[in-house]
Amino acid sequence: MIRVELPANLRILAHIRGDVTVEVEGPATQRSVLDALESRYPMLRGTIRDHVTARRRAFIRFYACEQDLSNESPDAPLPEAVASGKEPYLIIGALSGG
Amino acid sequence: MSKIRALVGTRKGAFIMTSDGKRQRWDVSGPHFAGWEIYHVKGSPVDPNRLYASQSSGWFGQVIQRSNDGGKTWEAVGNKFVYDGPTGTHLWYDGTPHPWEFKRIWHLEPSLTDPDTVYAGGEDAALFRTTDGGQSWQELPGLRRHESGPQWMPGAGGMGLHTILIDPANPQRMYIAISAAGVFRTDDGGNSWRPMNRGLRSESIPNPTAEVGHCVHRIAMHRSRPGVLFMQKHWDVMRSDNASESWTEVSGNLPTDFGFPIDVHAHEPETIYVVPIKSDSEHYPMDGKLRVYRSRSGGNDWEAFTDGLPQSNCYVNVLREAMCVDSLDPCGVYFGTTGGQVYASADAGDSWTPIVRDLPAVLSVEVQVLP
């Protein structure tokens, strides 16, 4: 079980109250976590990653265990603390705009 | 008695306002989709409780929302807007080729006959259509692939397809407008398109009478006369009496002919409305006075209406999607401002009352008459 934290706007969009958890089959990677998240909440498709290229949207960042994983390979293993559910995988909206 | 429902899109959410046919007391609900830009909300003409909303954000991209109960509840539907085939390039602001990139939907135009069919105008300019209530969207690529496409250039607000007019007498005919490419018309249901900009003159482009490249801000028609079109161009108010084959200027005695919206009275096809704005470098009314101008002769002769509108220190703008009319008698006219006011006139523009004063900047106003 992997814990995911979402920006408030996406929690509202997906009608999420409380914690978000997803199960992934195989290795826990950013791609497998996001695939599982979008499968469970289809309305989030396109809001975090591009529909076609699956690239991170420009003003979205991915953090975990006090590390910025935004530019890491989406297929690299996530830290063990995230994979085990001890630490959350953070999806962040950049502090910009008005 | 009839009921009125106004659908207002703002920079930070959507608001729904309802009134009875007197249009004096309004109930306001919202913000819906708080914090998101709502470029447009529009209802189906054949099922007024079926609403579609374009919800977007610089962070999270495009979402389309649908309501089946007049806006009480909403569900996110499909948001996969993908250009059909190779995207090619248009011109960037500096004149260099720039690949087409999808940014947002500016305008949603529900079919006149089917509540599940909607046309959507996008930035970068393209026309999309759903036939399953918004679950999936397909581009009508003939427009973007027009031979002039590589020469299209964005206006200051982006290269948006902002106006879609469906001919009520001929469902194969539609008009669209793009800033800053101009007007295009299809006569075959959207497969092929022709630029329809003869008679337009834009001093800010290298060839002022070019076939494409005009910054058309809005076009409007009356349902009873779909061959007569009215246009607010960047500068100039124009009309066409031959289904956009040619245009003539009808700015007449307007104090300035720059502006964004234009609309037509619901029962008088020659009565039209504009909100003159000082200039393209000063996006606010002249002299700090917010005035709606009405012509009862299809242009040229214009009369200012100020009753109920601020006549000092007013420096708001009225954007292209932010004016509409209702079909009651007398005709109601509505507009929203970048200062967050939505004004209503229940007497065809003679006098105005604010429905609300302090919303986020208003991007769009649509109104429905409910049984």
C-alpha cells in the first residue's frame, strides 16, 4: 500500500476525502504509482501527466523522503519508505501564478 | 412564469445565478470548481439541464465538467484533446514556426439538436467534437490543416478558437473565429473550411486586407437570419449580409470601435450591442465610463446606455465571451466585467442592474430561459 498526497484542487476534482492509497503490482515506481492512481481516479488523467506522452506537467513536482524526484526516471524504484507506505509520495503544484 | 439561469465563468470558478422572469432578484450559487479558470459554461438548447463547463488551470491542464441537473451536481468527463495526426506548425509571436500545443478549451457549443454532441474550440486553435456527452473528443482536423494554418499567429491572449456558430437552417454550415487568424466557414459539417475575411482591414498586419491574420474578437448571428453576421474585430465593428462572403464596416458613430463582445437582440435581428473599449493598449472604457452601445439599424447609428452603469472611475474590461441575451420579452441583456461585476438589463439595454459586484474576473456569461 502506497500513500499519495495530492494538491487540494486535485483532491476536490477526484472527490477524495481522507488519505489516498494505491496498490501497485510489481516494483513501486513513479509510473506504476501514477498508473494506479489514474486507474482508481480516472478524472485525474491528464491533470498530472500529459495524456499522450505521459510526461509530467510543467508545474507539477514529485517529492518523497525529502527528495525531489520530479526529474528522475519514472521507472526508477521509489524509496523503500514510500514502497512500504511509511512515507507518502507527494504530488505538488508549484508555488507560482495567482 | 419563466425562470432564468445565468452561467458565469470566472478566473477562479463558475457561478450559477437564477431568477424569475422579472429578472430583478437573483440567487447565486458557487463557486463551482473553486480556484480553476472557467472559460465557458453552456447548456444544451434541447436539454437545458445538460450543461458543459470548460475548467482549466496552468498547473493541472484541461478538465471538462458535465451536469445533467442544471448545475446542481457535476461529473468530470473526457479531457483528452489530441490533435489528429501530425501537428505541424503555426507562427509564433516572433514570426518563427511553432508547433501546435494544446492548452485549453475556450468555447463549448452544444449541438442544436442532440444534447450529447458538443463542439469545442481550443487553444492552440482547433475544433473538437464529442458525440457521447463529452466522454471522448475527436478533432475535426480539416480546419487546422487548412493551407493557411502555418501562417496563423496567436493574439495577445493566445491562439484561441473562441467562437462557434451553428447555422440553425443548415446543420452542415458552421462559422468559427480564431484570434488572430479570422473567420472560417464550413459547408460540409466541418470537413473543409474556407477563410471568410473579405472586407476586413487590419492595419497591424503586413497586408491589411490579407485573406487570414485578422484578430476577430467575436461574431454573432440572429437565429432567424443566419446569413447575416455581426463582428467585433480588434478594431472595427463589421457586418456581413451574405453569410460572411464579404464584410462591411458599421462602426459609425461609436466613440471607439475597439472591443471584445457583440451580440444580437433576441427578437430584433437588426438590434445589436457592443461595449466600446478605449484601445488595444488600454483595455478599459473611455473616460472611466462603462457604456453599452446599441444600434437598432444593424450598425452605423449607435446610442449609448449608461443607466445603472458606473460613469466615473471605471476601468474594467468586458471580454469576448462575457455578453449574452435571453429570449424573454423584453429581451434581457447581460455582461460581466474583469472587475467581477455581472450586469443585467431586463429592458433590452435601456437600464442596468448589477446581479453581483465582487466575483473574480468574469470570462464568460451565458443565460438560459427555463420553462
